[in-house]
Amino acid sequence: MITMIKQTTRAKYQQSSMIAGIFDYMGKWISTIVAVIVVLAASVAFAGDNEAENKGTTRLKDIVVTGTRTPHALKDVPVETVLINREDIERTNAQNAMDVLKNIPGIDSSVHDDVFGTYTWRAKLRGLNFNDGYGLILIDGQRAMGCGQSGGMGEYGSGLNQIPVDMIERIEVVKGPSSALYGSDAMAGVINIITKKTPKKATGSAGASYGWYKVKEKGETKPSDDGHSRNISKTYVSYGDKISDSFGYLLHYNYDSAEDTGYDPVKSDRHSFMGKLDGELSESIDLYLKCELSDYEKMDNRQEDSYRFAAGIDFRPTDDDFISFKGYTYTWDFTHGDIGNKYGYKYGDVGYDQAEIQYTRYLSDWNVLTLGGEVQTQGIDYVIHNYAKDEEGNIKETGMVTVNEDVKTSSLYIQDEITLFEDFTIVAGLRYDDHSTFGSEVNPKLSLMYKLFENTTFRASGGRAFKSPTIRQLYYDVPYLHYGYWNKSNPDLKPETAIGYSASIEQWLFNQQVMFNLGYFRTDVEDMVIMEDTDMTYGPGDDPVKEYKNVEEAWTQGIEFMCRTYFDEDFSASLSYTYTDSENKETGKELTYTPKHVLSILPAYELEKYGLGTSATVSYIGKQYTNSDNTNEIDAHTVVDAKIYKNLSDKAKLSFEADNIFDSDKGDEGNFRTGRTFTVKLDVSF
């Protein structure tokens, strides 16, 4: 697969120089990381390693599916996968999914505040932006859309915060090009947010939290409520049971509320509901039904509703055959702005309809073949009214953007998993996509896993990926005003393509109580879409016009390190570090909002005897450039979060959380950012 990658002599020189630079630049971090590792290892040694079934061993048995679309125990998955389970989520102070992910190597959410309703439009995976579609976001394996309620930006955006944290059971993170299984947008990787399952017996839970924080000033500009606190809160209730021996259900309601982090304390509210019904019709047939409803409102100018209805049936005619039929419909309705708004008045909907069939055949103990097909339609139907000031200063409508498109994609994929000599696994995959706008795309991927020793695993992969241009880049029929200039779509854009590869080695120590993972990655993107200045002006103010073009090539590469401990004793910890280097080949400059260094440490300690526990997160983020000329930057900074909790009984827990304890400005004096934040939370089960 790697032989597919064409590199010039200059590119090879850049890469080798960069690798040398990584280790040179990492020097100041090595001593810190080694010191932490030594402490962790010593703790394990004193704890002993005679437990037959510790937390690490249990974690390795967890089943993951996203990387290959087939079930694998985490220790045996041939595609590098990071699993965040419910216990991991509860160790953090996260108010939304984006903050849960910030401790994963390769994911950067530093230009993001952990407050409901705030944007995450600069969140990145391996230097590439989620909001622009470089990372595929799935909910229970199905594509999602949405921006305001989820933290994306604009009517075209896509964000991660579409599911409340209390609805999430686990998150599977697969990094690297994944178009061979998932098609467009899986260029940097796939985030699969998996919601809670129906319980096997009557189970209920409920909780509420309330928090307060102040906004840091923007340069010399103070927020309108300077000196006063803003509020965040949430409430949830969940209940599930078995209807009969064959059927079970789960109902979950969540309410989120917060005052925004901008100049004014603008309130956002969201009501979320999820219902599931699972059935076992026979020993060989299972089915499920699911609905998700969300109603979001930002008081000044946003109203959003989303609806997802999904159904599926799994059929196992023999022990060696598995057939799955799935389908869903998803709609995101929105109204942004209002009449006369200088940034436009927008309303309409975007949605997906998808049907899928998958067949998996276990040809032998060492060979698994998977075949699949999908038909997906993305519907786009909305209107944008543009407004601008005339020479007399009066706001007038300057035009109307209409978008009414149906984009259809038909896909076939094949994957073969072959295990040789019990220790060596090869996974070869290929996907064909027929896109109604761009024609056909073929994306291969090759992954391998080699167990060097019982607790030492090497993984590597290489593949091709593509990304369709966004709605805004393609389909606007007239320019759209955006912060002093006009965006002009380009219907002749080509899809962006990428070649990516990675390699990592995973080591478990002390009876699988400590895990180290060290890896390298590189992604080369061609035909990257950017906005380029034109000689045109538009509107009554003759403001400049910028047009989208395929003009740019870029690469990102770096090193990722993770250490996790899984003790049966009271103490546990994780450490993650990412070094990312990037370059816009057209300019020779680094990509914006891509810090070279991101380091996080998350220790946790529990006094089970007294029902007390505590955890903390220390995050260091290196400097990052905010413009393509690399002349403006966000400074390096450190943020410390902590929590303490008390188990009032085996059914109730009271928590007190403090975010940004040292009131850091997060290196970003040019924007309003949250300061020190406090939250009180009560969770009960019944």
C-alpha cells in the first residue's frame, strides 16, 4: 500500500529532517514522560501483579467494531483503535463529547471551552479539521450532521457534541484514512459515538448539575457582564427494562442549558430524547429500533431540531455466516439569524437517508471475508437571505442564496482479514463509491498486526481517502456575506484526496496493568480546498469576494504516545502526548490551529473504604498559528481541571468539579474564553 505513495526527493528530505527534528524538539519532554512512567511502573510493582483478572485484562477483552466492521477484542483488533468507556468518561469533568476526547493522542480541542453551546469548529484529528469534514462522525455507526447544537460552525459544519455525555456508553476512535470502509470524510479517521444499550433488567438513573464561571476579557474589551458569573446546568433521567424474555427497551431524556462565552451571556437550551427497542426473535435473528430527537435554541438567533429514526436486523443462518440489514433517516432543521442580520438569515434542512447490507463469512479460523453495499442520499434544501448596509447606512437585502440538492452515493466494499501463524494478521480492504456529483472513487487500505510477543503488538496501515467539498463550497448560487467579505461557491471543485499511513507498537506490562503505545503517522492531502482572493467585489458596499478553489497540497505528520494504567488498587492514571508537524506546500507555512505539542496527564485516586474519590486533568498545549501567514498565534498554555466525589450510598454520588483552576487565559487574549469554572453534580441510580 505504501508503494502507492509518490514522493519527490524534496518531500523525502523534508520527511527525514522532520523526523530528526521531532526527536530533537521532544528532548525537553522525554525526561518528564520517563519520570512519570517510572512512577507508574513502581506503583504497579508495589501493588503486585498476581490478580487473575485486573482492569487491564478486562479492558483487553472489550469488543470493538469500528475499525473493521467486525467484532474484535481490543487486544486483537488489527486496526489501531482507542476505546473510551463509561468509566473513562466519568473520570473527566467533560460537559460534552468533545471534552471527553481531548485526552486522546492526535485529537486537539484546545480552541474550545467545555460549555454547552460553544463552537468546536477548530477541533482537529491529526491536524485536520472535523468541522470541515476531514474526520467522519458516527452515532451508533451512522453518519451525523449538525453544527450549532453540536459545536460546529455555519450551516455546512459538522461537530461532535450532538449527543449529551450522559447518553454515551463508549466512544471508539479509529485514526488514519478510513474511506475503504466508510467513504467520504473519513480522511483523518472515524469517531464512533455509541449510545447506552438496553438493560437486561429494570434499571434507572437520574442526575442534575449546576455550574458557574466568568468570561476572560478579549484583549482590552471586557464582557458586558464583567464581574458576574454565567451559569451552566443539565438534568437527565433514564430508565430501561425487559418487556419479555425477548424484548427490552431504554428511554433517556436530557436537558442542557448554558450561557454563551461571547460578549453577552446569551442562553442556549437543548432537550434531547432517545428511545431504543431491542428484540431477539430467535437464536439466529436480532432486531433493533431507535429514535433520537433534539430541540436546540440559542436565544439570540438560532433554532435547530434533529430527528433520527433507525432500524436494523441481524441474521446468523449458521455459525459461520452473519448478515446485517440497516437503515436510517436523519434530518437537521435550522433557522439561523433573523431578518436584517448582517451575517444572513438562514433556514431549511439537511438530512441523510441510508440503507446498508453487510455479509460476513468466516471462511476458516484464520480468514474472515466481509462484503457490503450502501445507498445514501444527502438532501439539502434551504434559503439564505443576505443583508448589507448601503451608502446611507441602511440595512437592505442584497440577494438570496438558494440551495436545493440531492446528492446520492452508491457504494460497494470488500474486506479480507487473514491471520497467518496465529501472530500475523493482514486486513485488505477496497471500497467503490459512485457519487452523483463527482463520479467514481476507489479507495484501498492495507493494515497489518504482528504480535511480537504475548504482550507486544505492532500495527501498521496505509490507505487512500477522499473528501467531498462541503455544501458551502459547492452549491451556493450567489455569494454569501461573511465577516466583511463574500464567499463564492465553485461547482467545478474536485474532491480532496489523501494518502495516509501509520505504524505503532503497543506494550503491556505487569500482568496487563500498564499499557504503552508509541506511533508515527503521516497524511498527504492533494487538491485541498481553500478560499482565495479574487479581483471581484459584490453588494452595495463593494466588499471583496473570495472563491473556493482546489489549489493547495498539505501534509501533517507526527508522533503519538499514550500510557495507561489499569490497577485493581485505588490509583490509576493516563498520559498522552502528541507531536504534530504540518505544512501548506503552496506557502511553506504551518497549518493554522495545529499546535506542535499537546500533553495531558489524568491521575485518579479512590478511597473505596470511605466512598471518596478524586481525579484531575493537566493539559499543556503548545503555541499555534491563527493565520496562514504564521504571523499571529495563540501562546502555549497549561490548563488544570480537578474533581472530588463522595459516594453517598451505592446508589448516589455527589461531585464537585473545578475547571481551569488557575484561571488561564488559554494563550488566547484575542477571544473571550472561560475562566475558572465550578460545577456541582448529583447522580443517582435506582
